[in-house]
Amino acid sequence: MKKNILSILVLITSSVMAQQLPLLNQYMFNTLLINPAMTYQGELPEAFALHRSQWSGVPDGPVTQVFSFTAPLTAKKNGFGFIVTNDQTGLYSQTSGYANYSHAVKLGEESYFSGGVSIGAFQRRFDFNRVVVKTENDPQLYSQPINRASLDGAFGLNFNWKGLNVGLSGWQLFESRVRYIDPYNKSVKYIPTRHFTFNAQYAIKASEGNFPLTITPSAIVRYMAGVGNFASSAPVQADFNVVAESEKYGWVFVGYKSSYAVTAGIGIIIAKKLRAGFSYDVAYLNSAKPHLGSMTEIFVSYKFKGSGKNTGSQALY
């Protein structure tokens, strides 16, 4: 039994090596999720909450919750924020929290360059009480969950010119390895490997007047640095999206995740400062598609009332 449990642990750990960071669909509506340099892009403090349910056809499939808050410090110069994420997949869960700060420099009449940092920590937990077994009192079973915590950090850079944004970010920079020791003094490691992302998007004003419409194509490319032979074969992953948005009513979008799924989403502007979005993934991996089930994601965001002239921030968009 002990050998089987350790095998499950290793399989779960290795299966998520290429996806240690959540592959969210609606990051374009909260770019803090992909680049700390975009810690604050609007003119008012904003709270953002997201829930993602993945692979409903797989028992204990991945579930992700995200909450973030951002606010300006000085108009068009800097902002701060924080982000809390919880991931649950099978026997493991991870809760992480980060504080973010970004600063923007005006390069020209309509161009800015910004940099940001994110510092925080994560706690990783393996709950073996979730294992379904025939003999619950087997002495080889773990009686208590295993918890470990470690520090973490990220950075981001972003350039904006009119409607064009180009950014680069790095995640899990500390590579704080987490080691678990079982009752038999055997160790298992979890390695949070460095991830690097490149993002680009361009907002195009399609119409104005009574029905203002903006078309925004965007792309993000993710690369995971290898740690020995274990992660050296992780592929580069890319997302492509096109959003059609009316600032009065809402938006629709379609997207593509390389070697994984196609995505569609819709959003509404409930009130001037309140909006909500929903997206749905359709996996196109022929061998796995019948078994994965649905993949859905929903978010809600709210902008708070500002005070005075200094409620603006980087104003990159």
C-alpha cells in the first residue's frame, strides 16, 4: 500500500509539471493574472473573483479560485494590489498569496513602460484521507495530511503604445523546492519550476457613437524552464483570443489553447462598475475528449468609487 500511495503522489506531481500555473481563459479582463507590471491599469480600485472548474468527467479534477484587489497609489505612475489563489487537484491542493507593486514611466505622448514585482508564499497540501481504499485501517496509510509552505516571487515588464501592449513576465522565480518526509523517512520533492510568459494584445476601435465596439486580438506564450530531465520536455504553450467588446453592454470572445482546447466566452456589464463573464472550453484531444467532461469558468469584478484627482494610475489601456 505504501508503494502505491507514493506512486500516486509522484504521478500527480509529474502530471501537473507542465501546468503548475492555472491556464485561465479570462485573464484579459484582469491582466494582473499574467503580468505583475499590470498591477493596476484602470482609474479606480477593483476587486476581482474567479472560479474555474476543469475536467468535470474526471473525479477530483482541477478546480481553481482566484481573488485579487488592485488600487492606484499615484495617478499614471504606480499601483499596488494582492492576489490569492487556491488550486485543488486530486490529493493535492495549493493556496498562495502575493503582494504586487508596479511603477510606470511615460516615454512619449502616448507610450508608457512599466515594471512590477510580486512577492508572496504558497502552502502545498497532500490529503491522503481523500484516497478511496478497501482497508481503511491499513497501517501503511498516512493518517495526517502533509503540509509545506515556501516563499515565492515574480516579476513583469510591459510596454504600451496607444492600443498596443507587449509584456514579459517570470513566475516561481525562487524555485523553492518543497520536500515531504513520510513516516518511513522517505522523501518526495515538489519543484515549483520557473515559468516565463510573453503577452501581446492590440485594441482596435471598430465603431463609436451609440454602439462603441472594440476588437482586441491577444496572444500569450508560456515557457517552463527545465529542472533536470524531469521537466525538460515540457512543451511551449500558447493561447490566442479575439474579444469584441462594447463598453456599454458587454463582450463575446473566442480563443484557442495549443494542443488542448478551443474556448468561447460571454460577458455583461451589469452596472457601470460591475461586470461578470463566463467561458467554456471544448477539448480537442481526440483520445482524451470523451473522458474529460466540461470545463467552465466564471468571474465577477467590481470597481469602487474613487476619491479626488489621484484615483488614476498607469492608464495603459
